[in-house]
Amino acid sequence: MPKLSKGAGQIYGEAAFEVLAKAQGLERKGKKILHFEIGEPDMETPDHISKAGIDAIKNKKTHYVPSIGLSDLRQAVVDEIEHTRGYRPDMEQIVITPGLKPGIFFTMLATVNPGDEVIYPDPGYPTYGSVSSFIGAKKVMVPLLEKNEFRMNPGDVLKRVTKKTKLLILNSPQNPTGSVMTKQEMDEIAEIAEENDFFIVSDEIYSKMTYDAKHYTPTLRDEAKERTVLLDGFSKYYAMTGWRLGYMVTPVGMAKRLQDFLVSAISCTASFTQYAGVEALKGDQDFISDMMNRFRKKRDCIVQGLNSIPGFSCKAPKGAFYAFANIKKTGMNASECADHLLNNAGVAALPGTAFGPYGEGYIRFSYATTIEKIDEAIENIKKSLE
């Protein structure tokens, strides 16, 4: 068999799906598993959004559409950015994608050359490092420290900037820690990018999922017209993970090139999915506040529970739906602790190292589940450690 490319050997997956597979294997053997590994809302897509997608199919909206996205959805995104971010982008800046991940992938392909340096948070979403490796870029990780509530520190970024820095990736609210960056931190990092002439990609997929903090974007500085790119989507706060729908706000020149990427890779995002997206942005938004009220109760429950376990400690996240627990006093490393929880407590959670080396000593729990299951998991963990 001919050898695969070097780049193919550099792409890697996500531990969440690997742990899910292990957990399902144990379930097939009759073991009860409580799932805290997958980052997916435990609610269903709101009916009015689903109906818009179904109606689109019934009305024969099932053919090719422009690769860059439907005009109706792109216009809805323009209005959304003005309402939520404080500036009004041009229609030519909006690119629709099948989920947020292609936005990450294509933006990096469009901006980064082999040998360039990509700065990103660690612990952080695994796709950032995976695509950097695939491109042949040098990975430059900024540690997110518990003493700074896991927020990216502008001073730590500045220390890592060189003449080869081409791209910095921000993620706030953040996966896996639930941290939310301040306006000052965003402004300082945007200024660093401007002074050192590199791109910023801002992954804002949890932008509407904050508790005790406000969401800010670094794209406000240049309104995504020169060096910043905003990525967002519908998966998390509209419970539309399976619909595969995201959007990008980019400089116009980049959007034109990304359109060609989309033509070559996917042709277009599914038309009926986009009609559902229009309804999501323009329709009733009460679903989000109801969801976040539930998540706040679950957050408080799991944080209190984790802090009651000997050897565990956990700061309350300010966004998303992840608790990032410190387990250093258990005497186990992250991988050992995650295996122990799965095999001895029947709790599937992710080792912090699944998100990079600076995640050592931590376990991520996705609390997109019921309070009853959270309480059961906490008791199971306590018993397993006795």
C-alpha cells in the first residue's frame, strides 16, 4: 500500500470521542456509566427552529446554494453581530460553514505557512494544535493558569510573540475551563496583534453562554476588516450540534479566498440547515435564557459536589458548561484519575491532558446532564476513593 502523506500523520482526534467509545464498551457489558465527557447540550433543538428546517425540506429547499451561504442567513448574521458585538460588518465579510470546525480549519489553511508560528491556549480545544501540526506550523502554547482563573494573560502572549508569529487563537468562553476573558485582556491582545502584524482567530462558539461575566470580542477593534476573524455557530446555545451550521466574520479579501476553499471542499452548507439558522437568529430567543438558568443550577451543583470530594477542588466556571477540577491532591495524574473514575466510579470524564500538556492535574466534566446524575456521580466518586 502506498504511504499516506506526512500531514495525514499529524492530524489527531478528540479524546472525548475516545472516552465515549470506552464508556459505551463498558455499557455493552452491563456497567452503568454516567456521561460527563461529551460537550453537547442535553436539550433538544427548539421546535420553531426545527420546524423551519422541516418546512424548507417540504418546500423543496434541498438543492445547491451559494458556497459562501444564503443571503438571508448572511444578512441575519450581520444583524446578529451588530446586536451582540457592537459593530455592523459588511455582507461580504460573512461566510457560512457546516459547523464551526471548518471555519477553524480553513482560516488556518488560508493564513498559515509551514514554519510559521501559531499561538493558542493550553489547555485548549484540540483542533487548534491538530491543524497546526497538519500545516507544519510551530505550535506555541500559552498556559492557562488556575491562579488567573484560566484566562489567557496578555503578558504571557507577548513573551511568545516572534517575527514568525502568524496567528493567535482565542477562545472565550473557553473549552475546557469555562473561563471568560475580560475586555481589558481582549483589548491588550488585539493591540499586540496590531503592533506585531499577525492574525487573530476568535472562537466564540460559547458567546451566549456566560454566568457572572460579559462576553467580549477582540474583533471589535478592527471590526474583522483587517486582521481578526470571528467564528461562531449554532451548535451550543441553540442545541443544534447535529445540524452542522456555523459562520465566520472575516476581512473581505479572506472571505473571497475562503469561498473557493468551500467550493473545493464541500460545495456548500446544506440549504435547509441554513433556513433553520435564519429562524434561530431571528426567532424567539427565550430558549437561551431558559437553558442558561438550568446550566447555572447544574454548575453550582457540580462545583459544590466536586469541592466536597477529598483531593478535588474546582473553581466555578464563568461560561460554557464545563467544570475543570483540580485533582492533584489525589496522588493520581490526569489520565490515571480519568481511568479510575470510569472503571471504579462509572463516571466518564476527560483528563485535562486531552486538551494539552498544561491540563495535567485536572479533569474536565461536561455538566450538560441532570442534577440527579450529577449528585449520583459525586457520590460514586467519593465511594471509589474511600
